[in-house]
Amino acid sequence: MILISVPFALAAAIFAIYFSGVSLNIYSQIGLILLIGLMSKNGVLLVEFANQLRENGRNVKEAVFEAAVLRARPIIMTVISTALGALPLILSSGAGAEARYAIGWVIFGGLGLSALFTLFLTPVIYLGLSSLTSKGSASKPTLESEMEEFERNQAARVEPAE
């Protein structure tokens, strides 16, 4: 669910490569890896915040809507800053410009469309798949009880100094 926007980012990057006339070379592949990482980060940011809201008692619809609204700004800011950072690569000239051109178009072209999918498609998929998961995290009470047991065991092991 978190990585649902990655295939769309890759498709958008391939379209950008095709329309710009750049070949699929090692530089464009590095751009694809960067794009996968950035879109994965954005998906994790959105889904984890929705999960936290669900753990705090919100229902699924409220949690995913609030997560999408509150995390839209950081996601959009990341996408815009990265896309604007790729513009000098696209507009470059001189020695090595073709390599910079390839990576720039992959980043710039892939981010535009995939950001929309992250902000709109990921919450819809989250709503659809939320019926398959539990309401909250079952691991939090288990983790707390295990921590208490560990602390009791540590306190029992400590011997008084002579």
C-alpha cells in the first residue's frame, strides 16, 4: 500500500525520457532509483501518520483524510524542491550535459505525476485495504508489557554492592 505510487512514478519517468528524447542510460537509472526512494518516503509519511491517528482512536476515513490533508504540505514541498533542483540539470550545457540532462528529466518528469498519485491514490487504496487490518496496533500493549518484564528482570539481577 505504501509503495503504490512507485510504479506510477516510474511510468511518468519513462514517459519523460521518451518525450525528451533521452536514452535509458546509467544516469537515468540513477534518477529512477532516486525517484523510487522519494516516492516511497512520501507514501510512508502518509500511511504512518494515518496509522498513528487510527491508534489514537480515529476511524479509518477520518484518519486517512486528516493524514492526507496534514501531510500534503510536506509532500508537496519535497516534490517541488526536488523538481526545482532538477531544472538546472535539464537546462545545463557544456561537458557532461547529456548525463545531467538524462537524470534531470527522470527526476522532473517522474515527480510531477507521481506526487498526485501519492496524495490522491494512496489514501483511496488505504481506505480500500483498511478492512483487512486491525483498528489499532496490537504490538503497543505487548511491547509495553515486555518492557515492564525486562525492567523487573534487570532489577532482580542487580546485586547490592559490598
